[in-house]
Amino acid sequence: MNRPVYSFRPDLQQRDHRRAWEILKGVPKGQKNTFLVRAILQTDDRETLRELIRESVQEVLRNGALTYQEAKEPDTDIQDQMLSFLENL
């Protein structure tokens, strides 16, 4: 099986392309393919995760499955002890 060939030709007039080119130039020789594969897969994984989160939030909102808890009051006894300690320093 022949390996597919991909040519990256950034348009250096575009800021995103210039930035991508600078990053790619910094990748050590012999590691560019691995770098590009990881970048592509990471982007795809991020989109998949974003979609999963979006669907989950929509489902929770549809089902009204949210519950709220009152925030606990902070333990003022410990705070008072800390302030007394600091005042004595």
C-alpha cells in the first residue's frame, strides 16, 4: 500500500497560518508526522468530548434532574481561632 502524501503550504499572510508554521518549524526533524497526527486526533477528540458534554447538559436540562444544595456556613470557630493566633504574632 502506498503511503498518502500531504503537502502543507501555509498562507503566511494569515495570522493563524503563520502561527501554525512557527509551531511546526519548532518540531524536531523526523517527528513532524507524529506531531501532526497527534494534533489532528486531539482536535477530533476535543470535538467529540464537547459534543458529549453538550448532549449530557441538554439531557439534564430536559429531564429537570438538577438538584441544588444550600452552601454550608463556614466554621467561624476555626476562623476566630486563626485570627486570634495571627493577632498574637
